[in-house]
Amino acid sequence: MKWSWERFLEALLERAPLALLIHLRMVLVALAIAIIISVPIGILLTRPRLKWLGVIILNILNLMQTFPGLAIVALSMPILGMGFKPAVFALTIQGLLPIARNTIAGLYGVDPDVMEAARGMGMSRRKVLYEVEMPLAMPVILAGIRTSAVYVVSVGTLAAYIGGGGLGDLIVAGLNMFWPDFIFVGAGLGALLAIFFDRVLGLVEKKFTPLGYSTE
């Protein structure tokens, strides 16, 4: 493998902008779907009637999480074909567990005395959930979203193997052609994107964390 500054500049200035845009769109769509699925699941599994399902669902999600990212990507291809859709499906699967687990942990962590006081003030169960439990659990839920986002960004580089595009295209091209410059640009931008998501969501998490509470 020989380094070439010309190829490095080509990868960084010509190939990387579009690849980064595709990767970002893929991650945002997958993360949004994972949030839409996981948060309601987490809420339902903390309700009295469905608590018994919590262990079962979490075990299923844990099992899904043990699958290597490349295996999930490969398994989605026969079902959804090649391209953006199977890539988003695979990334969504990978992003479900941290959000669902933290939603459950956050809601279970709310002080029962606080909820009892809210009910004593005449608040309905729905109001207690949306006006008391969710705001208090939000820092923990956001910590789960933060973890999920970093993981999805990292696994997203594998989407190139099924035509999903993104920064993985640069890495795959570098591996196939023995171009270290392409690999460096693809992997480096992937790492920077993961750090960016972690920092931004960390700031959001701090904003929603009440004084005296911390998820770290």
C-alpha cells in the first residue's frame, strides 16, 4: 500500500462530501425510526399490565444486538434488496436496544413518591406519564439515544457492502484497491461524525438533566 496525496485530496474533496451527506441521511433516518419504535416500547413495558413482557422483549433486543453489524446488513439484503432501504433497516435494528433499555431504566428510576404526589393532586395516569415521569426520565433516555447514535454511525460504514453508500464506499474502495488514503478519509470522517453526534447529544442531555441528576 502506497500513500498518494493526489488520491487523498480526491477522496477528501471530491468523494467525501457526497458520501458524508448520504451517511448522515442514512444515520438520521435510522435513528429517528429507532426512537419512534423504542421509546413507546419502553413506555409500554413499564406500565403495570405489561411489565411481565419487559424481560422477554429486552432479551429479544439483547439477542439482536449480539448479531454482528455485517451479519444484520447481509441478512437484510435478501428481504429488501440492495441500496438505502436495507441499510436503514439494518441500522435501525442495531439502534433499538440502547434506547429501549434506557427508556425502561429511566422510567423505573422515577421516585414513586413523586408519582404518588402527582396522583394525589388529581392528575390522571396519562398526565403523570407525560408531565412527571417522562421529563424526569428524559436525561436517561437521551443517554440511550446518544449511545445508539454513535453505534449507528459506526455500523453505517458497513452499508456500502449492500449498496447503501456513505463513508463505507471510501473504505471499501480503499480496501479493494489497496489505497490507504481512501481508507483514512472514510474511517477518519466516520470517527469525526461519531464524535460530533456524541458531543451534540451530550449537550442536549445536559440541558434536560435537572440539577442534582447525572447519567454519567
